[in-house]
Amino acid sequence: MIAVNEIRNQTCQQLLAAFFMKHPDARLKIEADRTLKRLMAQKVPMLGKPGGWAGGIIYALTNQYRRACGIPGLLNKECEEFFNISMETIYRRAAMIKKLSVI
């Protein structure tokens, strides 16, 4: 499981870096990196596609202090295409991240 998490961690880092290259936000990038590190430190089994986890991190952080309404500046369709995963999976990963209290 640890080897699987390491591969997902690296892929998530790459996806997050690509996301912030396209949609720059220094504060959100720092928070996303911290959240991923916290997930890894808790040894949460990161099952499924890395895009779901990377998208879930962004979604959880951008909706942390307000009613969930998506990622600002992105349509759900654009988000799905970028992370190559359904919004339903992103919602589930964001809920898991919030439940684990890593944000």
C-alpha cells in the first residue's frame, strides 16, 4: 500500500503543479501541497485515480469556508477534463479529505 501511495503522491504532485501552472493561485497552491503532505503523513490509503485525489484537494480547499459550489473559475466539465475524472469522484475525495480533517 505504501508503494501505491508513493506513486499516487508523485502523480498528485504533478497534477497539482500542472493545475497551478494553468490556474495560478499562490495561497491555494501552498495549502494544496500541505494537504497532500498531511494525507501522506496519515498514511491514508489513496485508492483510485490520482486525478480524483488532486481534484478533491482543490475542491475541498476552495469550498472550505462556504457552501460547496465548485472550483472558482472552472466549469465542472473543465475540471473533469483537466483531472480526467468525474466530478462525482472529486466530490467523494473532497468529502474524505474534509472528514480526515487534513485541511
